[in-house]
Amino acid sequence: MKKLQEIPALKSYRQCLQQALLGKYDTSQEMKRDLIYLLQRLQKGKRERVDRLPFLIEIIGLTVISSGYYFTSLLIP
């Protein structure tokens, strides 16, 4: 169990692997169901982060452009 805790790459799968090593699953189908659920949750989290990135880039770009026009308009009498 200690080795499982030390490996950072297994952090997301730690709970499922611990249950498997302790014999908490009655069937392989139960473990498969938990792993599929876990993988779907991880994919959803990645997808949401990726979807927000273009929006943030667009907002920052529009802010910079509009600020530039505003400050330019202040300089022109």
C-alpha cells in the first residue's frame, strides 16, 4: 500500500487500486465499472479545462484591443 501512495502517476487510480488489492471487489465487473466511471470523470475534467481556454484568450484579446483604442482616443484631440 505504501508503494501505491508513493507513485504520483497512480494518484487518480489510488482508491480503485486499493480496493482491488484489499479484495473489496466481488467481481471483475465491479472494478471495471469503477474504472470506467473514473476515466469518464477524468476526461470530463480535461475537456472542460480545454473548452475554457479559447474563451479566456478571446476575452483577454478583446480587452487589450479595446483598451488600446480607448487610450488612443484620449490622445487624439
